[in-house]
Amino acid sequence: MHTSILNEVSDDTKALNLIQSEKPSKIKVYSQLLPSIGFVLIGGTTIGDSVDRRKIILLATNGQTVMSGTFVAQAFCGLG
């Protein structure tokens, strides 16, 4: 019985060490890099200056409203 407890602890310790590793994984790097590039393109000269700012604000506000409604529905359905 003591051996199984030690094995569970060592497995948890291995998992924790893997998560806290200082080597950045490719997934972590790309998950931080790609949204940054996307927001730079949206806010920069490619889209931000060529489209009417009122339209961008309306789209962003509508998107926030839809996502808020989705989160409310998810909370009421107990899916989260």
C-alpha cells in the first residue's frame, strides 16, 4: 500500500515538473505568438486604418454581446 502512494506522488511530481519546465514548448510559443500577430494585423494599417472605425467598434461590441450570451446560456445549462 505504501508503494502505490509513493508511485502516485512521484507521478504527480513528474507532471508538475513537466508543467513548470523552463523549456517553452512549441504549442505554448505559438499559442502566444499567433494571437499577437493577428491583433497587430487587425489593429495596424492592414485593417484598422482601411475600414471605418465605427464598423470595427460595432463588430467588436456585437461579438462581445454574442459571447456574453453564450456564456450565460452555458452557465444556465450547467455545461461549464
